[in-house]
Amino acid sequence: MRSNLRFQRRARGFGLMEALVTLIILLLGLLGLVSLMLASQRAEAESYQRAQALILLQDMVERINGNRSAAGCYAVTTDPANGVPYLGIGAGALPSCSLGTVQAYTLANSDLAAWSRLLAGASELSSTSNVGAMVGARGCVSFNPVSNVYVVSVAWQGKNKTAAPVAGLACGKGLYGDEAQRRVVSATLQIANLN
């Protein structure tokens, strides 16, 4: 009878050990699930910012394309190798242009001001703060007279480090700390010279 009692005590202790191991395994699984959820949220935020950047990029391409007679007014980035000047967050005063007709350059100046406000997040407000764009959004429009091509770029700060943008995309260069956090999307636009 005594040996049977000793066996029952050992069996109870073994059950507690099994429960402890099970809890540790469950805890590790839950920690893994939490890290997966965090990674998913980061990826979703990056994807949302890229979608917003593409919308703003297409907006400017359409504005230039719709006002071709004053297309030169849109080329605000006069130093494309360094991506300055730019529009959006931290931009200086907008350059004023007088190419084409009064109506055309007035529209171009208005388009640039509106695009700069959109890059700065003016499309959505939280209290009195602009929150409707990507983190640190900046836009560049440059013109290459040799190829007659406009390059429109939108840059912003990503959440995680990835590869730095290619050398030809300098919009926002040096403005986000590590270049591996700078994100850039761009599009080209060529306006035919029918003269």
C-alpha cells in the first residue's frame, strides 16, 4: 500500500511538469503569432503608403498631360541629381512660372500648389494636423530637354530598411536619415513636339 501511495505522488508531480511544458510551448506559439501580426501590420502600412504615393504620382502626371502648353512650368526640380527643389513636406516657396498663355501658367501654378498641399497631407485632417499622405512625402518633377521627357517622382519614409532606391531617383535624397528607408516611385511623361 505504501509503494502505491509513493507512485501516486510521483504521478501527480509528473502531471504538473507536463502542464508546465505545455504552457511554455503555448506561450512560444502565442509570441510567434504576435510577431507575425506585427510584421503583417508593418507590411500593410508600407503597402498603404505605396498606394497613396502612386495615386499622387498619377495625379501629377495627369495634371501635366492636361496642361501641355505650360508643361515647362511643372519642372520644379532643377537639380535632378540631388532631387531639389521639391514639393510637399518641408518645401520652400513655390516657383512661379509664366510660360504659355496666362490661363495655362495660372493653372500650372495652381496645380503645383495643390499637389504640394496633397503631399503635405492636406487631403485628410486629424484635429488641425494634416495626416492624409505618406510619412515625409515629397514630390519632384524634372525635365530632360535632350530627350524631351518629364520625370515625376514621389518620395517618402518607409517603416523598415530595405534597399536604397536606384541612383537615378534622387527625390528626397538625404532627407530620411538612412537611404534604405527612403521609398521612391516615379513615372516618365514625354510630350510630343508637333512643330
